[in-house]
Amino acid sequence: MKKFHFENTTEFEKVFKGTDIRITDAIVAGIQEALSFQKKTASLFEVTFDHEEIAFEISLQSGQWEIALESCLNHYREIEEADKAIDTYLLQKEVRKWLS
């Protein structure tokens, strides 16, 4: 699970609305870990904010993994990260096999 700390919600929105490689990498890593342990939920992010005592956890159910991996694969292609794209494609195949 990737941990992010933000000063405010504006900073949070910039990272999560854009195409930040850290987000893409964390999604792929979270799904890979969940698949390795045969979990139905992938824990992706822990988000905290200044002046807040609560941490927010963001996770993804297995039924959404294929779609998320497709988006990650597209992002890796766009930024020409061929090795990461190949690894993500292979993970997507494993996910399809495991879910079927």
C-alpha cells in the first residue's frame, strides 16, 4: 500500500486527477500483491492530510482489477514505459485467469 500525505485537498486532487506515475505504479503493485495472496480486495493507498488525525484507505475489489489494469497499461504506453506495460499486461492475464 502506497502512503500519501497532503497539505490540503487541492494537492490531493492534483495527484489523483492527473496522470501521476506513482498512482499507476501503486495500483499495479497493490493488485499484484492482492493476487499473490489470493485476496479479493487490493489495498492501494493510505491518504493523510495535515491537521487531520484520520487516515483514509483506498482499496479496489477484484471485479474492478481488469479495468484498472487496462487504464494502467494505457498510461504506461502513453509515457513509453515498455517494461512496465509488459509486466502489467502479464498481470492482467493472470487476473483474468484467476477470476474466471
